[in-house]
Amino acid sequence: MSTFVPPTFEILSQVLEEKFGVLRDDIKPDTVLEDIELDSLALIEVALTLQKQLGVVIPTEDLNSSGTVSDLFDLVNTAAGNA
Amino acid sequence: MAEHTGRDAPVAITGIGLVTPAGIGVTANWERLLSGRPTAQRDPALAGLPVDISCRVPGFDANALLGRSTAWRLDRVSQLALVAAQEALSDAGLDPDRWDGTRVGVVMGNALGGTASYEDAHTAYHQEGPDQVSPLVMVNWPVNMISGYLAMHCRALGPNLVVATACASGVTAIGTARHMLQSGMCDIVLAGASEAPLSPTPMAAYHRMGALSRRTEDPAGASRPFDADRGGFVAAEAAAVLVLEREQDATARGGTVRALVAGFGASADGHHASAPDPAGAGVERALRSALADADVAPETVDHVNAHGTSTKLNDLMESQLINRVLAGRPSVTSTKGVTGHALGAAGAIEVAYTALTVEHGLVPPTANLDKLDPQIDLDVVSGAPRAQRVETATSHSFGFGGQNAVLVLQKAGTR
């Protein structure tokens, strides 16, 4: 049995950089998601990827491209708390 | 610029972009074609299928060519098209940041859409449920998205469409684009085709149709147009994009005319879902109407880039067509011996190859033509390139569904 490891900001940053091509310098807590081309469709793909990699289920209705990277991280953590 | 319009206005190819199994870029393509070396090989992605050979674009790294933030969003069919468009624009010396994008159209051809995107979504649906289906499939599977993405990335804001006439799609696209320039609808059109069909389901279906070569023990010898031992096509992925402009506009801005798109003809067999009409009535109407549109006499055609799929039925039917209509015994080549059959993209890459043939006066050889089918009486170029001044050439494409399209190309300065 593997032990669940809570996601860190670093893990989220890695996913955004490696899978979605976001430049590391653009991944800051206050970066607005649509400013790094993560629109509503892209965010669902981000959520699917995080679900596969981290086992967290983020409700798609909570995703908001007007939000920030920090908001997305909070969603991941909330989902992890529910996992 | 629209004062040079009219149904007789010559239309020029002023830029070419090629991403095919023969290489990425026009130079790599032309060298490989002239070498006559086939590109078919065993395909690990098709392992387990009865036919596991294909022609893939060598070394295609979408992340490196387009940037990771663009590449991940796009099906391969749009990735290939974007890379080809970038080269075509550069070749034409055009900068999208400096043109009136509202006067620039896009007409691309395609047969199957984003096959990998659909297959992935279908697998996710069945294995993991509907909540695991990516929404991006709906902006990657539909065929129209190829031209949509070209508009976004090239700031081409005029009429924008994808035409689907199966394996004739590329020629249909270029012919349609020519009309849009002649009518004055656009001043520049990015025209071509893209296809990324090498997913298991379509490949299994083509095999079940009996369309694919089963020469899996000898992939390099599998695509052999007009050869006595041919037994089907080898599927390929590819994209070609041409920059088309009215010749007078191109000349006025100092563009280089690679060749002229002089005539277009199209028809339907109305005969069968996949088999060509053995009498060839439909393809003959397409060819004759293209020649009439170009106002050239059939006997003056001195070169044919044939559809030449390497199937028993097509190659025999097409050889009879050429003999019946083109009395000047033109040289004939099928570049599919090297590239395989890129389905909806085939016509566009072959128009590009025909333009290069006209420009350079060199006919690339038909690969794997060891023994001409005794039922076929054509002057097929094989073995080595042939130096030949080509003034008027035809490029043929015939699709499943009986959809036929032919373009006439001429050397710059002949009209």
C-alpha cells in the first residue's frame, strides 16, 4: 500500500510546467490562470491530470480561469483533504 | 489588390511548407523524393494489428517545433498543419503581423479528423467513465479545427474552412482556394491538407477493407505503385500548406512564383463507396474539366503526378485514364512509393511535389517499381530522377466515395 502524500505547490508547478508548458517564471501564487492560457477547457484537462497523478478529484464546477494559481492550489488541497 | 480578379486570373504558389514521412521541410522532402528511398517501416504504435507498417514523419517533436504550451492542446493533425504553415509563410516571405488578416483565407483538406484524440477519449470513456473524457476532444477531433487553429496562429481572419473529399481533399482544398482568389474573396489563401490517421481503429478498418498492403515482412517494399506485385497502400501521416496569391499581386509585392495553379476539375463517380468506377468516367470528367479550366490541350500535358496508390484497382484504372486522355505520353510518377498514402493530405503534398518538379525540371522516381504491371502502359519514371522541362503537369487525387479532383500546374511565366 502506498502512503498518500499531500500535494505541494512544487508538485503542482511541475505538472503545469511539464505537461502544460507553462513557463516556471509564470507560476506564481498570484498569477491569473487565463493569463497563462489555462482557460476553462484547459483547466478541466489540468484537473484530469492531477486526478491521475495525485489521486485527487477536483470538482470541475469549482474550476475558474479568472482565479489564480493559488486558488487552484487551494482546490487541490481541499480535494486532497477529502480524498 | 482585388483589381486583378476574374475567372482567368492566374493564381500562383508563392510558398510551400511540407511535413511528411520524407522529412520536415521542403529541402528534406525534395532530397528524399529524388533518392527514391521508401519511408515505410514497422510502426510500434500499430503493434498487434494485422498490418503494422506505416509512414510516419521522422523526428517530429511538436514540443520543440511549436512550444509545449501550444503542442499539448492540439491533435497531431493540427500540429502537422501548423508546422507546415510556418514554413510556407516563411518561404513566401510573408509576416502575419504585417498583413491585413481579414483578406487572408484558409482552406485545408482532411479526411479523418483528430483520430488519436477521438480514440483516447473513447478509451477513457469505456475504461474509466464519462467524467474522464477530456473536453478538448471536441476541439481536436472535428475536422474544421485544423483551419481554425491555423487562423489563430497565423492571424488569418478571412474565410476559413476544411473540405473533406477523402483522398482528394488536398486537391479540392487548393482548387477551392484558387476560386476564392479569382473571385476576389481573399488576397492570400493558405491552402493544403493535413492527416494523422495512424491510430489503431482506422488502421484496422482500412485493413479489413483490403486496402492496405500486407507486405509486412518487407515494409520498405510495400508501397509499389504501378508495379506488378503491388497489393495495397501504406498509410501515412503528413501535412502540406501552400501560400496562394493572384500572380499579379505576388509579382507586385516581389514574391517568388514557384508554379501556377492553372486549372481545377472535380467530379463524382456515383458508383461505389470505395471502389473506383472501372470505366473511369468520373475521373475522366475531372481531368478533362481541369484541362478545359486551364485552357490547355490534353496532348500538351508533359507530366503527371499520379494518384498511384499502389492498389490493384486504382493504378490500372488511372493508367487507362492517362492513356485515354493525355495523348502526349507524359512522364508519370507516383510519389506514394516514397511517402506512402497520406489520405486526405496526399493531394496537397503531391501538388507541392508537382510544383517542385515544374520549378526544378526534375521528375522524382517512383519507388519500388521493379516490374511494371504488364496491363499498364505508361512512361513511369523509376530508378533515378529524370531531368525534364515540365511546362504543364497534372496532379490527380481520387477519394473513397467516388470523389475526384485534378489540378493543372504550369511553369511560372507560361500564362
